[in-house]
Amino acid sequence: MNTVQHFEIDSGRFARFARGAVAAAVLGVIAACGGGSNPSDPASGDAPPPEVIAVQKPSATEASRFLVQATMGPTEAEINRLSGMTYAAWLDEQFAKPQSLHRLYINQAAADLTSVGQQLSNTNFWDSWWGQALGGDDQLRQRVTFALSEILVISFADATLRNQTRGVASYYDMLGEKAFGNFRDLMEGVTYHPMMGIYLSHRGNLKEDAATGRVPDLNFAREITQLFSVGEYKLNADGTNIMGADGRPAVAYVSKDLEGLSQVFTGLSWYAGPQLTDRTAARFKGDNPNLERDWRPMQAYDEYTPNTSFHSISDKVFLGTTIPAMTKPTTDADVKIALDTLFNNPNVGPFIGKQLIQRMVTSNPSPAYVGRVAAAFNNNGQGVRGDMKAVYKAILLDAEARAVGTSASAGKVREPVLRLAHMLRAFNATSISGRYTGIGLTDDPSASLGQTPMFAPTVFNFFRPGYVPTSKAITDANLVVPEMQIVTDVSVAGYMNYIRGWTQLNTTRDIQHNYDAEMKVAQTPAALVDRMNLLLFSGTMPDTLKTQISSAVASRVIPGPAYPPGTAASAIPTTTPTNQAAMDAAALDRVYLAVFLSMASPDYLIQK
């Protein structure tokens, strides 16, 4: 097609639909869940256990729904491929896929830009991110890395990291590299990464000084405990709170624990080089930089005498662990003890497991579901704690994930970034340049998505896992809807305007999607809607919405030549040279309308 078709929607109806979609997105969770304060558990009773589900071959709609949870969005080709194999085979195949590094893309982009007198920017990372999200073969890694980036947060929103494109890219690579490993190794990667060191201010963190009253920075100690591992409150194995004698949730740590941990996380700074002699006081402070320091793990600066060392040699007490006072600093050994202590806390399995369920499957998993995932974290079946492959299998192969439920444990609001990725993958988007340019910053809620990868406003992510909108219905049902924290009237209208633009083909864009398959069935509204149902709704489109979209599509008449009444069908050609362009334009208009109304519908906004 050489032209871009435009369809018009009455502005008043559009505004009313936008406002209504906000309310529907909130209350749709209740409607989908059936209300009630106690999530039912589809995995109880006669529901098949994960080992049985693992060896099943899914139907096309089951495959599509699995891929919604496990990838950046299903494609028709991947739906068909998964339908011919088992869930377990697909997961094992994905675990074996090699990783592509964003940092290498950034290095090449920097070289290309330098050659023409330009500078690297955050946009280069986002080009690489969308390239892997849309075109990467390792789709499970893409999905879980994005989920981990929303739990173990750093952000370009930080003024210093805004100038660290290569470093932030390498942090994201580190999450992807360790996503299929052990959570203990992931914790270590997070702790030693210089971008986290900048973001949570433990790079260059200095030991306490009684003479001046200086104390170590608490920032990283607090967040690695509260957000990255243990959480605020003591948890049962199923993620429910352990209650204290006062009837309130029992706290998992106190300020003294964080003070002890803050002493541990002193003495780490920039990568200086392979030799101890490379670690000078100047490099600790940031001077004389090693050219690889923005992506190499931070190093311990222990080679100084006790009076001039950067790491605390005092006794350190935290979470039931004591590191005795020492005569010389041993930063790495102390960090190992701290990370082991945090990793082995019984909270970690349910705390991290529940958040991954929320990011991939449902905002309100039943306690039993959380318990099963936590059990997989605690023991992968071979006595290994923290095996992330076992965790993802437990999440995705659980009966609660595989059932299209109507209980309060079913469903979640789709994140805006994932909606765009889903649509572009569903319609086989590719890049003309191979660099996937043109999306970039999508943070403006009035004009785009209100969300950009690696651009969370705070360390608490774009939204809190326990967020409850100001809705009596949701509060009374004892539900959380995390993604609703970034949903407003403005963001819904902005999203629909933005996605409307993306539904239309545009030859000036680098990223081009393909509607050839949809054009072939555009003559038949029901068939076109069936494609929307498979690719975007995974077979869950309500009958009412099918009727509404079919009627809207049918109202867009595809012109054809006039023939006298009673003309035999065999005498009517399927096309004529004189009206083919008009017929193609009208058919494409139908496709645009079907895609837009699907993507804008409250039923699509809820991942079921």
C-alpha cells in the first residue's frame, strides 16, 4: 500500500469511550473476578498438576494465551508452532536460546554516531529494547527480564543515569543473563552493578566516622531488603502476612538491621582493573576512570590500612547475623554473608514469586498459587534453592495460570508497553533499517503510553504491587490492581490516540507491521474478528464485543461493480482493474477499525 488510510470516530463518542474505559478497566477486574474477598483456587480439586500440564499440547487459543504470559506477545507463527509441541518442550527450548546484548548494540550505535559527529542517547537503548522485544527469538527471556526490571529497579529518570546509556544497557543485560540462573547470583549481579551503585548510592559508600558523626548511606541496604528480597512484613509460605501479637502484620526487619547492612555495603566503587594496584583512592572517588567501568562489576577497595580504608571494620549485626569486628577490611566476604543471609530468608520465595506472578499472569494470585511457586523457589526438586527456571515453570504451568478463571485470582490490567509490543508482534512488525527506531520515549500519558522501559519514576517502579485504586468495589473485594496506579482519564485517552496511530500503516516509519493476512478476510467481518480474537484476545473476546466490532466493520462498505439483479455468481469477477484500489483501501479501513476497536476495548485492557 502506498497510501495511509484514515478512519474517523465522532469526537464526542471517543471522549465518552475514553472516560468509560477507565471505569471499566477498574470495575472490569471485579466483574471478571466475580467479587469476593477470598480468591478461589483453580488448582484445587480435580485441576491437573504442573507435571501433567507440562506435557499437554495446547489448542491455538490456549497457545495464544500462554504466549501472552510468557512472551512480549503471540504471533500466528508461534501459536501454530506451540500448538504442535508441549509446554515443557517450548520452555526448555526457550531456556536454551542465546542472549543478545543491548550493550553491543549501544557500542555500535556509539561508533556510528561518532562518525557523523553525534552523541549517544537513551533513545539508542530504547531502539535496542524494542528490537529485541519485537524481533528477539528468546521471547521468554525478553518477558521475564522486563518483569525483573520492574522489581530490581534502576531508571533513566535518575539525572545521573540519564547520561549512562551504555551502563543502563549493561544492567538490563545483566538481568537477562541471570534471569535463567539462580536468584542468589542475580542478587549479587544487582549489588555489584555500578548503575545500581549510582542509583541507590552505595557506589563510593564510606564507612562510619565517629569523629565527624558520619554514618554509611542506608539507601541500598534498605531497598535490597524491602524491595529486592525480603519485603516489609514477615510472610507465610503462601505469601500471606504473619500477624504479630498486636494483630498487625509482623515486620520483617527493623532499623538496626538496615544500619548493620549499610556498614556491609561500604568500600565498593568503580571497576578499576584486574590488579589490586589499579584500585587507587582517586578511582574510588571517580577520577582517572577505567574505560570499562560503566559495565564491569564494582570492586572492593580493601588494600588500605584500617585508618584509611573505605569499608567498615566494625561489628555488623543484621537479621540475626553478626559479622564480628575485624582488623582489616574484607568487603567481598562481608557482602557474601549479607547476600546469603538475605537470600536464605524464608520471605524471599513468596515475596519475589508473587511479584513475578503479578507481572506475568494475575494481579491477585491465590495463596495456594503463591505457595506452589514459593515451594519451587525453595527447592527445584533437586535440593536447589533459587532456581529461576523452576520458578518460571511453576508460574506458567500452574493450573491457575492455565485456566481462564472467573475467580478473584484471575486477570490483570495489561501494561501499556506490553500492549504496544503485543499489537506489533501480532501483526508481524519488522524494521526497515534493522534498528527498530521511531518509538523512543513513550512516557507522556497524554500523547503516548505513559510508560517507557527503564524509565520508572522511582525505585518503587511505575506502580506498587499492592496498589489499590480509590474504588469501593475493589477495596471491598480485597483486591489489588497495580497497573491502575498509572491509569487516569488523560492516560486512557492518550493511549487510544497513540495506539490509533499505530494501527495504521505509515510508510514513513521504520517499524512496519503487516496486515496481509487480515486483508484476505476483510470481506467477511466475522472472519476478521476471529483473527482479532485469536491474536489479541486469545479466544476470550466476549460475544457482545464480537458483535459490536463486526457491525462496525460491516458498516465500512467495500465498493464493487454494479451488476443487474439475478446475475449469476460465476459471471461476477472477484475484482476489476477499475476499482481494485478503492476496494483495497476500504478493506484496509476495515482492518484498521477492527484492530483499533479491539485494542481500545476495556475487555482487551484486562489480560484474562
